[in-house]
Amino acid sequence: MQGFLYEEQSIWLFLFITVVLGGSAAWMTGRAIAITWRPFWNLVVYLLILTAAVRFIHFALFQGTLISLHYYIVDAIVVLIIGSLGYRYNQTKLMTSQYRWLYERTSPFGWKEKSSHTNG
């Protein structure tokens, strides 16, 4: 896996910087975009900028490669997945709490229209 997913000597550095630090920032970015009712493409733009910051942390603290398309894409995939989950989770929470008469939660990441129960 070393050389493909991460360039440091230990996978723990990759997990800490990209998954924990970058992932938590991505989740919060997804949350912020969702609760302000902005479209998904805004999230993608912000997360690509966040990925550059994650790459900079790899470079500045652990002598990683700053300008590396390969590792930027790997980090971007991780950040985009976690950020998208944060966006969808919070969007689901908003839709089912603010419009509870219209929608019901089907999972942590999805909702559906409530079926109208007419007796007659």
C-alpha cells in the first residue's frame, strides 16, 4: 500500500492527516454547506481547496511531496467521500426536521415523501 495510497513510512500518518484531520474538516465543510442550503457543487469546490491544505500538511510536517497529482487525487477521494457523507447526513436531518409533514427519514443519508393516509 505504501507508494500507492501514501508516501510516508507509516500508514498511521496517512490515516491521521488525511482521514482524521482532513476528514473531520471535510465533514464540517459538508455540514456547513448543507445547513446553509447551498448546492452540492459548492461543496466540491471547497473540498478541492481543503485537499490542497491536506497536501501542504503532508509536505510541511512530514516531508511529503507538495506537488503530486497522484497523492492529491488519493487525498481528494478520501476528503470528497467524507465531505459528501457529511453533506448528505445534514441535508437529510434538515429535510426531515424542517419539513417533517412532507418527508420521513429512511436512513441516516436519505429521506422519502410521506405517504398520505386517507381513510375513505
